[in-house]
Amino acid sequence: MKEVQLKDAKATLSAAVDRAVAGEPTVITRHGRKEAVLVSFEEWTRVSRVPSFADLLLAFPGEPDDIPERRRKPARALRKVRS
């Protein structure tokens, strides 16, 4: 992953975008600190997608028998609240 200072990234933005589209992200630094990463839109779309809970369940690699039976008993007794 290439690392460039902000001032250099401004001067060579077109080349940095070309590298990102080609699959090589660029880390942009300011005063020696990593501040941003330039990636392709395709890569950003891929990593920014958060799977739904249903997608995660459907991706479970095991068999239905691998999941233990759910206990129907409450985990703890409920307390009465005084009014």
C-alpha cells in the first residue's frame, strides 16, 4: 500500500485514483499521521456493506443439528417491583 503526504496527493490525485482503481489503495498522511485511505469505489462498496443478521444466519456453514436446543426455562426469576 502506497503512502503519500497530503500535499503530494493533491498534486498527483489522478495517478492516485488510477492506482486505487487498479486495486492499490493509497494511504494519505498529514503531518506524519495516517489520515485517510483512497480506494476504488468498488472496494469501498464491498467493505462498507454490512450484512444483515439474516444473511449471517444463512451463511452459517454448519448443519441444523449443530445448533443446541433452546432452553424454554427463563434464565433468571423476575423480581417484583414495589409500587
